[in-house]
Amino acid sequence: MTPTVITPSGPGAMEAGLVLDEEGQRFVVLTFKEPAGEPLLVTFTVPIFQNYVEHLVRTAKAANEEANWGIPG
């Protein structure tokens, strides 16, 4: 599978919302918008999204440390 790379930029480039499906299950929807592209929607169950946010917080903190940066490969 080829990875999808998105580079949102500008106001409204990323949005989050909460939705219920037909059975009442709860989802968090993240919408990413590229300047000249179609929006990309990613849905998460609430527990998965909460874990994802915790991971993002750890990654954001790590981004402040120069030693954590490198070139993949």
C-alpha cells in the first residue's frame, strides 16, 4: 500500500468533530485539508483517539529536543 502524504496548511487546515453512527457508536472525525486537494477524513473510536492524543502530546514534547530529530532510514 502506498502511503498517503498530506500537508495541511493555512486557516482551517485541520478540524475535529464528534459524530454518532446509525447504532449510536461515538466517533471523533479529523478532517485534513490541503490547499488544492480534497479533504481527507480520518475517524477514530473515542478510546483510540484518546490514546492518539496522548501520543501526540509525547511527540510534541519530544520535538523540542534536538537529539530526537533524525533522517529515517
